[in-house]
Amino acid sequence: DDVVSFLTASLNRLPSEVLSALFTLSCFGSCTDHSLVELENELGLSLSDPLGRAVAEGFLNKKDGKYHFVDERVRESAYNLMKPEERCLTHFNYGLALCSVVARDADDALFLIAVGQINLGGPKAVVDDDEGFRVANHNLMAGKKAMDMSDFYSAYWFFDYGLSYLKKGHWETHYDLSLALYDGAAECAFIIGEHASLSILSEQIMHFAKCIEDKLNIFDVTIRILIRRSNLSAAVDCGIDALLNLGEDFPEEVTPDV
């Protein structure tokens, strides 16, 4: 503990390029992966030499080509070198830069890291509506990839963040994107038990969906949650309601002839 306290107190005596490299590393967690290499190449950052200096000074360890902070408190100190608003913009710009790499290399793992960095920047870092909708679409793609990996918590996080980038009137201007984000968020909310969020998401889809076909996913989720709650009669009623909306006729009473 004394060593860690000494290191955190000694950060500011390091050269500015080493501090900058440590801050960049801290944006990606306690250790690096190939995202840092791609970022160095894409933005022309000088990271390898300064991080090597940080290893020599005892702030980092290096194993199998990866840099690791010696302690989480050291990482936190490096991360706090910048003001919160500066950190947001840095995360956002790092994420956009990595998305450019992904567009060339089709690296799914790097794409999820990139969108995660964008989201750490958040909606306040968006410069205009067009960028906001592009970032929302990145989150839609990331959410789908996370669902494919059965990582429904991460998928929900991506879908939910995607919704936060949508602007007023998005159902009119970007209907397909809006529906896909709400559908994805609702499906994941059901799976991970976010029932309060599921209720809000369902209401939005039922209100803004243009046709019954666009409401079917919500009918399906609603039926499943009613079954999970052992409310079978309500589940049947919901299913019948969906079929009636699709033009199927059901008799009011069941007779031997029906």
C-alpha cells in the first residue's frame, strides 16, 4: 500500500508524453489489448516508448506484449489526470478512430471496444444530429453482435445507449433504426429481468409502430413474460389480440363444430 501511494503521488513528476500515454491506457481499463496498438497507428499517437518508460518507473508491468497497471489505484490516478469533460471527448474520439479501423479490418471484438469507448463519451460528445444517428446505428450493430454471443447484459447496454443518441422526432426521421433499437432493448430487457424498462419500451413500440407486423416482437415478449408469471389466461388473450390484428377470426364461444 505504501508503494502504491508513493506511485500515485509521483505521477505528476513524469514527462508529459508519459502522462499522456498513461491516460490513454487508463481509458481502456487496467491492461491493454490490440485496441491500443490500432489506436496508436490510426491517430499517430506515441505510446510504446512512453509506456516503456512507465514500466521502467514501476507504474506498469508488461507481460506477453500487454501493459498492465500495477494497481487499480494507479490507473484511477492516471485516468483523473484530465477533467471529466475532456475525458468524455477523448473516449468518444478514440471510439470513432477505432470504428474507422474496424471498417477496414472487420474485427468484431475491436468494434465492441470501439462502441464502448464512444458510449463512455456519451451523447454530449456528439457534434450534430447526423453523427448522433451514426453512433446510434453503431450501437444497434454492437447490440446485435453481443446478442449473437449471448451476452445479453452488454447487448442491452448497447441498445439502451443507442436510444440515448436519438433526437426528438426520430420515429419520423429514422423509423427503422428506432424500431430496431427499441425491439432489441425490449428483448434483452425481458431476458435480463429489466421489467420496468421493458414496460416503457413496449409502450413506445405499441404507440409508434406503423403496422401490426412491427408490433409482433412486442406481442411475443409480452406473451412470454405473462407465461413466466403463470398468467396463462392473459397470455392467451394477448396472443388472440395479436392474431385478430393480423386478420384472423376467432369465435366468441367454442362449440363442438369449432
